[in-house]
Amino acid sequence: MSNLATALVIKAPGTNCDVENSDALRRAGASVEVATTGELLASPEMILRKRILCLPGGFAHGDDVASARILANQCRLRLGDTLQRFVDQEGGFVLGICNGFQALVKTGLLPRTAGGLRQECSVVHNDSGHYECRWVRLRIESSACAWLPQGDVWEMPVGHGEGKFVPGPNFDAEASNLVAFRYVDADDSPTTDYPANPNGSLAAIAGLTSPDGRVIGLMPHPDRSYLPYHHPDWGRRELEGDEMAGAKLFRALVAAASG
Amino acid sequence: MRQMEAWCVEVAVRPGLVDAAAAELSQQLASGSVTSIRGFLLPATLTREEVERAASELLADPITDRYVIATPGATCDDLWPDIGATTRVVARRRPGVMDPVARSVQTALADLGIEVEAAGTYRSFLLDRNTSRADLEYAGRLIANDVIEECLIDTLPPGLPLPGGICCETRVEVPLAGLDEDALNEISRNGVLSLNAAEMRCIQEHFASLGRTPTLTELETLAQTWSEHCNHKTLTGRVVYEDGDAEPRIYENLLKETIFTTTQRIDHWMCVSVFVDNAGIVDFDGKDCLAIKVETHNHPSAIEPFGGAGTGIGGVIRDILGTGLGAKPLCNLDVFCVAAPDTPEAEVPAGCLHPARVLDGVVRGVRDYGNPMGIPTVTGAVHFDQDFLGNPLVYAGTVGILPKTHVRKAALPGDRIVVTGGRTGRDGIHGATFSSVQLDEASETVSSGAVQIGDPITEKKVTDALIEARDEGLYHAVTDCGAGGLSSAVGEMGEKIGARVELERVLLKYDGLTPTEIWISEAQERMVFAVPPQHLERFHEICARFEVESSEIGDFTDTKHLELSYAGESIADLEMEFMHNGLPRPTRHARWSPPQLSDPELPWPEDLNKNLLEVLADPCVCSKEWIVRQFDHEVQGQSAAKPLTGSTRRAPGDAAVVAPKPDSPLGFAVATGLNPRYSRIDPASMAEAALDEAIRNVVARGGDPTRCVILDNYCWGNTDDPEQLGALVRATEAVCEAAFYYRTPFVSGKDSLHNEYHTGDKTIAIPGCLLVTALAIVPDVREIPDSAFTAPDRNVYLVGRTHKELGGSVYWKLAGKLGASAPRLGDPAPAIAKLRFLHETIGNGWVAAAHDLSEGGLAVAAAEMAFGGGVGLFLDVANVDYDDDIERDDEVLFSESLGRLLVEPHPEHEDDFVNFLTRLNVPIRQVGRTVTEPVLVADGITGDRVLEITNADLERAWSTPLARGPLAFGTGAST
């Protein structure tokens, strides 16, 4: 393969999934560099040399005030121009997982119906009132993100205390083609029932895409579902040979961003 | 207290959205109208425009929140007009208590171009105007813990409190010459030094021989170094032990002659560094090592469960970071011991928190520290017993990984002493000495300095910086600042060489600390490094990259003295030799006298279905899913066996398995064993059961018992009482003998003594608890058996023999009986052979599922495997291999005999499995068969049907009791 994607993984104080995201991206064929937010704020243009920007999970700045709020403010106020140039002019791809998804939503990079950087939706405390660590099922919706295998149902774990998606007044949560992932029940139907929908997300929304399909984010963790033994049914079912959901996502991302 | 005028910004969720904090309080108050407020305090020097901007862009979410702003000095009336006439309770942290959010607000405001000197937070609840004063005070007790927070009613916080002050004392001398024992004791007690008369006398004589007066700093340093917490002087002391009429046995050093000796005798090749560092270090794959440590944080958790448990897990993580040249944390475990969450309020002794609040708080504490650290909490347990009312126990453990080349460390003379991480404040003063004080009604007030709130993000940043600096080889030694603070850390690192510290160089959270306070503060999230001068620049650079503060506070020397100064004035000069080896060693007496107990004669049960459902619903047995799911057990992407398993993902897994290298199937299993109830019958039974259960748990999940190490963690009552110390010696002898036969070396251990609570003339001592943690190598994580049945129409085997051992069982507890026949290991040789051979069958890929039998015995294990796997089971009690003195079905079903596992082999390898184990004389019997219909059916000894319960009913009984957490019992406001 030629022209394989280069990825920059962002590590804010409190980011704690940078190692597994780097590993998953490398396995998918990307070359990976990790930058701290301090380094990035000092030289934002380092983003422009990459094809993929990855915002992993964790508790950036402790999720103090609200999840990813402080990181999102830094992205919006201090990196906003560079980020917009990266996605609008350079054709770069952005993946945000969990805390990274919260940051993209609060920065205004998702769903970004109107261009610019303005927060249109939010991600708030789970209805259960506490952190939830469990495996869920996700359906990949017919959305503006063409490089995802639409219609497939994936399994991966969630791990978050603030994962409830709340649409803003101008976002049509039921009909928008910017909804990339929905929580589904055992019959593959979108659900708002706990625990298949682990946080009470409205319209069962688990992840979003930008209109150009190059910025995506989701609450569940593909980075905890890319090796066969990650799956809870490992040993119960014959899973060897099956590609894990997380591996599929990273491979599709790297393929889309390469070339 | 100094105070600064402040704006209040109040944030609430918009109507129509879930206000979880309000819902929780309204449930406890049985009041419908509650609104929760997140409050922020900003200096009055800001303009309204700046406050408006801070509120709209930082403090409130533009989509889901709304906010109001109160000008400095405003009252709370009409602040929220649309909510109507309301009253409020407010909780805010006391000055100096860690508040990471306030600090983050301060830095985040800078991103908006707003610079502030300080910021604050508070929590508030708006309640109906008609709420009575008594109800408001009750609500205040529910939302605020007086130790760390103050509660205000119907008012706004008056301003932004500023901790600190001016330090006016530096060198303080404490004359000891000529004082008698009473006077010495008074000095010790008033200073919370926890030094006994002999120790005070020894210090008096030492300074008399030097011809000078000790300074307060020197006394405090000795108190820290000689504390039970740092020194383990009871268990490493001289003990005379009497057991019946036998000749008394004398131990010159109890731990050394029992636990250490056992490890030496086993001489296991996996042991790389044991009992010398902050954690035990064992070989993982020849290239990397695992470091493992389990700690307790009982006293702080009793008083402030959230902060106590959080700083407990934070402390044990730092132990791992400070092992060798630093290990990277891979997973955490935790074990809680508390009284029943439905304990009536009236039974809670004065000065104690209600156990429901304790459990709720410790769960939140572990969650809100472990999850942000990005370390999965993979296994644990909760035990309930009313004797934990005054002294709940919180065990926290961590496993880390480090290269084999990074195991050894030693500070060298000339190295700079560098402190990194959190700043030093007045928090946590006397934690080390307080942990040896028996709790009583006044503890809440005298000890508040010893209780802290953790700051996981600072520790996460320190972790990242440490690993990078380690890999660049930038330092010679590292250790954590734990109990005793800098005094212990620097004292330990410089023990063989000497150290000189200039205390005014330590970075402080606020002014006003005396040098002694700086020296013994146990402020969290600090690590101490020995950095050679040529690496200082790079070391500080890495710290800066991860936004970690670092400061040089002195040098390691070759003087063999500890020299402290403050602003040029000498305040301490102690010989390292006296600090570390001067402690007098008194003789303690220990006596084991067996309690007079007998087994009860219970009537034959009418309906065993009812009994099984009751046992499944017992809090010790029932599902802990409410806790497990709040802990991130997946982060780092290395989880190869989850805590809840089976096709329903609800069956309890025996052990967690972590595969730390993504390209290798090599993993390790970790599990714990503890059963305090057996302790009341025989501590030897308790100890053997803990060890056997921990090892069976790891074996059931594919762990190799020949590559298995263990940890011992004691929590005991008052060991000055010969009977209690005698019970401890008996437990120790038993666990050592068992460990020797199992060839599982102890690699680390810890003890927490004096777990007694005094109220009025009553003393509540905890039952003796020895927690055993086992860590075993899993050769191939692809062969891990499930802990629940995997398919219908499979034969099910019981490995191990069932004895009439119901003493201490859950079954008899529910009948109100203790009994005498607690489980014993018996002949250990076949016990270990059985586990080794069983492991071989697992390694061969012959086993689909395996589950250990523990509390609740065969009936509970069978039920968990059935409903967890979504298949039914037919169980033939007559086929169980049981002793001749057993005559009843309930004895077979509920006996808690050790050494037993239920196993479902893969059908295609069933013959291999049976033939292999039978040939090697392992007692196995086919006791049942899985069926499609999801029902547990059992035929008894005489062939009668004795059990018939659907999986749904079994699971409901098991999963309901704690499904909504401990506060759902509606208790918890006692203080």
C-alpha cells in the first residue's frame, strides 16, 4: 500500500486511551504520532501535516465543570482556525471517541450543520446518574459518512458517566443524515431503553458525522473492541477469524484517509 | 479565615432534562420538588461582562443548562424566580480541602482571557419553601460530610475562602529531659504522635546522650518513621505465642519467621523482588515483570468514605509507580467490608456514618479516582458483617508492569531530591500516626486533617511523566509520598546514605505552613525522585511536557544524617541509624483459646427452593453489578475476562484476566479470597479459605497454579490484646503452611491493626480479616473457561469432595446460627495436585466453563452458572462425592467445603477430561447435566425432587437486593 494515512493522537491532561488508539490505528496501517495539547497549542500547524486527527477517551482536565468542556474551549478558542482549515481545506479526517466525541460536539465540529464552530448539541450525565461500563450494540446508520459499512451492527463497550446525547433546537435527531450510530436492542432496532441504550441518549444516538463525512465521533469504544479476546463471548463462540468491530472502524477510517 | 468577595454563578439543567443529583436527593427526602445547582464563586474584581462570558462559555452548557448570576453580597432571594419561592441547602468545601474543579476553572478562565487569583465551587439544592428546618438540616447531612464540607442553609456562600496564613514558627524545641512517663505520654497524645511510653522513653534517652533537646520536627519525623503504618512494628516485633498446653512459641520477628520464611522456603523462580520495595515484583515473560500491591485505607474511609477510598486507590497506584524505577499501572482491585446497608438508623453508633453511606461513598471514591486514571478496576468483593459498623474496611490493590532491567534502584550521594506532582498543603497531616489510633466518637473532629480528597488527573499526569523519564533513564530512584509524606519518602530513599532538605523550597498550595507541617504533610499525588545533576534539565522538561510541577528540594548526601533546614535555620539533624533502627522492640503476648462452639441441630427444611432464594439474596452472595458497572474495567483495551460473564453478562466471573501485550496471548489472572465469618470459629479456617478461594478463582479462569503468587493483607482489631494477637498468629501459621504446600510465595503484604470502635462503654472490634490476593500467569488467554455454563446438553462435573462443613456458612447465618464446623483445607497435598491437574485440562482446551464453590456452596455455584449461561441444569445430589456423616440434602447443597469447582468440559474432550483426572486420583463426579429449559432442578439423596426454580426467579433473587445501590434502602443520614 502506498500513501498510508498519518495520524496525530491528541493527549490532553487526563486523556487515558491514547495508547490503545495508537495501537489500533497502527494495526489499521496508519503511522501514528502522539502530541500533548500543550505541544499542539504551541504549534497548531502540526495538525496540517497529518491526515487523521484522533481525540481519544479519558477525562480531559478531569472533566471538571463538564465533560470535555475545557478541552473543547481550547479547541474552539485557540485551535479553531487550524481545525477548520484541516477539515475544510486540507481534507483531513477527525475521529473522536468518548471524551473525544464530547469534545468534538462541544467544540462545534459535530454535527456542524452550518459550518463555523458553534455548539449545536450536547452530551450530558447518564440518566442512571453514574458511570456505566458495559457492552452495547450499535447500528451504523445511513448517513453522510459513506466510508462506514452502513447497516452493519457492531458490538463494543461503553465506559462513561456523561454519554447522554441531547440535540439542540436546530438538530433533527430523528431524521438527520448526520446520525452515524444508534444504540440498538437485540432485534437491531434503535432503543431508548436501559441498558441497551446505556445513558438515555435521545433518538438512541451514539455517534455523529459531519456533513462531509470526514469528522466522526461516538461514545462507545472501538479502541476496546479491536482484538478478538476483547469480546466478552471470546471462548464461548468461535470468534477467531472474525474481524472485530473496532478493527473494522479503524481500518475503514485509515482506508478513507489514505490515498 | 480570610475571605474574598465573590460573584456567584449558579448553573442548573434546563427543565425537561434529567437532574440526577436532584432525583437522588428527592428520593431520599421523599420530596418532589428538588433542583440541583452547581455553584461557582469568582472574584468580585471581575466585571459583569467577564462573569457573563465565564458563565455562558465555560460554566454552563449552552444547550442543556441555564444560569443566573448573583452580584457580590446579594442574597439568594428571587435568584431563581421561575422555580418559585424556594429555600436551599448549600455544601461547600472547607478551606484547604482539595477542590480540583475550582483550580480547573481558574486555568480554563485563562483560555477566555480572564485572569483570576482564585475560584471556588459549591453545590446547592433548592427545596420547597415549606421544608422544615429539621428537614433542611437532614438534607444537609445527606449532601455534605461535615469533615470536608460545611453546610449552609438558606443563604449563598458569603465569599471565596482563602486558606493559609502566615507561618511564624520555625525551629521549635520540645524539652523531654527529666519528664516522667505520664508527661511523655501526654506529649505523644497531644501531638497525635502515637508513640508509646517505651518509644518516648527511648527518644528521651537518645537526646540525653546527645546532650541536646529534640526539635518538634525531629519528634514528628520519628513518630512517622516509627508508626505502625510505616514500620509494622507489631507484626515485625517479638511475640510469645501460647496455644493450649503446648510450650509457648517465641517469635523474634513474627512476619520474618512466618510469611518471609515461607517465601524463602518455596524459593519460587518468579520472585524477582519481594518484601523490599513498595510492591512485590514477579517475572511475567522473562522480559517484563509485574508489580503488585494491596493496601488498606480504613480509618480515613470510615470518616470520609469518598475521599478515603479515592486517596486509598490513589496511594496504592503511587506504590506501583514507585516500585523499582517505576511500573506502569495495568489494573486495580478493591474489596470493601461494611455493615448491612439496611441497618436501622438506631443501631448506628454515635459518631459513625451509616453503612449505606459508607458503601455509596467508597464506591464513588474508587470510581472517581480509578476511572479518570485510566486504570481498569477488574475485580473485587464486598463483605457485609455488622461488626464493620464502626470500622469499615477498604482494600485497594494495583498491578503494574515494568521492564526487568528497571527493577533495582538506589539514590546516590550527589543526586538532587526532586518532588513532582501535587503541591503540599496542610492536608493529610498525621495520616500515618492517625491510622493507629482507635476510632471513637470524637475521631471525626480530631482527625479531619488526616482526611483528604484525591486529584486523579494530577496523578495521571505524574504517571505519564514518570514513565517517559524512566524510559530515558533520568533518575536513580523514585518513591511515592504516602503515609508520613516527605519525611517517610526522603527518609527511606536516604536511609543508607543521608539527605539534606531545604524545606522552604517545597512548592506549597498556600502560605502559612510551618516547616514541620511541610515535612509531614501527606498531600496526595506527589512522587520523590533522586535525579543526578546532569539529567535535571531533561527531567524538568518532561515534567513540563505533561504539565507536572517539579521542584528540587535538596540533595542526597553521604553524611548518614537527615538534615533539615528552613530559610537557613537548622530544624532537624537525625542519624539515619537511629531513625531506622532505634525503635525499641517490646515483647507482645499472644494466646489462642478456641471459642466454645457447637454445630446446631436445625429442623429439616420444608422448602429448599425458599432457602436457596434467600441465600442468593444475601448481601454477601448477591449481585454487585451496581458497583461493577460503575468501575471502568475495559480501559487500556487489555481485558480478556470480564468481571461479569456468561451469555447474559450477569454471572460473576471468578477472576479477571488481563493480557498486557496486544501481540501476545500471555496474560495474568488476579482474584481475591476473604471470609471474615469463619474467623469467629477459627482464624485458621478463615486464612485457609482465603488462600484456597483466591487460588481456585485464578485457576478457574485459566491461571497456572505453579506460576502463582499471593499477597497477605491483615485487618485486625486491637493486637495489644493477647487473644486477638493470638488469633492473628494462628491465622498466619495456617496461611503459611497452606501457601508452602501450594508453592505459592507471598510477594507483598500489609497490615492494618487497631480496627476497633469505642462508643460509650462498648467496643466493636472487626472480625479478624486476612485478605489473600492471588496473581497467576495465564499461558494463553484464548483458553480461558467461562464462569457460566455455555450450552445445553452438557455433562457437569464437581471437582473435590464435600464435607459436613456448614460452620460460618451463609446458610446457617440465615438461620441465625454460627456453628463450629468451619471449612478446613485438610491434607494439602491432594488439594494442590487437584488444582494443577485441573489446570492442565484447561490448558489443553478441554474445559468450557469452571466456577469455584464458595459462599452458599454447590447450590449457589450451580444457580449462578445456570442463569448466567442462560441454560437450565439438572443436578443429582446423590452423585455428589460427600462424607458419610452427611445425611441431608441441605448439607450437601450449602456446605462451604474448600477445594471444589463445578466444571463443564467440552463434549468432544469430555472423555479425555474424565480419564485424565480419574487416572490422577482427582475426586470428580458427574453431578448434573445442562438442559435447554432454563430451570434449575435438583434431585436429593433419596431421589426426591428438592429444588425446582426457574433461572428468572434465581436471577431475580440474586440481582435485586443491591440493584439500586445502598442508598435505595432509604437510610444513611446518621452521622
